Amino acid sequence: MSTNPFSLSGRTAVVTGGRRGIGQGATRALLAAGADIVVLARQEVPAEDRDYAASLGRNLTEHRVDLGDRSATEQVVQAVLNEHQVDILVNNAGVQARHAAVDFPMQDWERVIDINLRAVFQLCQDFGRPMLQRGEGKIINIASLTSFQGGLNIPAYAASKGAVAQLTKSLCNEWAGQGVNVNALAPGYIATDINAELRDDEARYAELSGRIPAGRWGTPADIGHAVVFLASPGASYVHGEVLVVDGGWMAY
């Protein structure tokens, strides 16, 4: 094991939704830090990510799963645990639906809450159990600025991400003393597919961009590097934190 406090050499990380956007940024950053990766996603990991892992001498495997299916999620977790000791869990996968609150379809509400909250808790339980047995592990949940702010036309997403922040703190209170770090990241405005609608609205994009002190939207790599920090031995005394990575948005 490396003496570098930010090295993840010898570790295995599970990243949900790790094939694109923030998840891909986390996958690539964790690989670069020395971890092997298991991606849980509905679609295939891009060939370039496989090539990148191979170029570093790292292992990248994947399991296809719809996290909206509770039984399928349980089965894939068991399959992963049969093959790997999971040291790090990054709960990144999430969905979004935009409607005015008064017209928000209940089926959209239920799917957003199911994937963004229920699946996160289920994975924390199932991967956290062996971590607790070993007395060591890192869990990083992906929260949001809407963990603090309400947003517009996204009541289900805001509710789910507010709950993810509180879930993170609740698990910290139970698990920190047993050697498992549970933290969250709250990304600001990141140039990913989930924000395509905002980026395509020129007026709204300009309005949002002008409010970010850093003067730019974030990238998946920006979040990936923060994931590595929370996953590393260097963050061993960081527990229950919701780390905002937003270019200064919340400070403005």
C-alpha cells in the first residue's frame, strides 16, 4: 500500500452511473489514483474508458442494472460482492424530471425518488455491511446544490437530493465510529447531459454562468478529483460532510 495519503492503489471502487457525466469523471479520476473500478450502469461503458484503464494497468469491469428495479439491484450487488472486496462506493446514478410542481406527474415523482434516494440507501446498506464488518470503507453520495436550494420545476429532484444530504449525515452518525466514512459531494453547475436543457437555453445559461464566481461551469473531472479526496486515506477524519464543489456559487 502506498504511503501517499491520496493514493488508492489496491482499492476497488463501485461507481453507479459511471459511464458518462459526473460518473465518468469519478471513474477516470479513481483509476488515475490507482483504484480498480466496477461500474453499475444501464448501458455499456465506453471503449475509451476501458482503454484508459488498461493503459494504467487497472481493472475496469461492469454490471448492467436498472437501479429502479429493487430486486435486480440486490442481485447485482451480490454478484459484485462475490467477485470483489468493495472498499469505495460512489453513489452517483440519478435521474431528473422537469415539470411545474402543480402539474408534476406522480410517475415521474416516484421514479426520481426511487432511483435518487431508495437505490442510494439500498446500496449504502448492501455495500456498507461488509465495510462495517471489516471496520473500513468509504461511501461518497452525490448530492446537489438542490440539497440546499429548491431549484425551479424540479421538486422531486430537490426533495431527493435534500434527503441524500440528510441520509449521509444519519449514516455518518451510526458508522463513523465503526471505521466507515460516509460523505457527500454537492456539485454546482456541471456541463453534463442532465443539464443540457439549461445549457440550451441561452438566456438562462448566461444568467447562471454570470453568477458563478469562478467564471465557468464545472467539468466531470472537477468532481472526480473531489471524489478521490473523499475516497482517500487523506480524508480519514472527514465524516458526514456535504462538500460543495460549485465554483463559489453558494458563496456568492
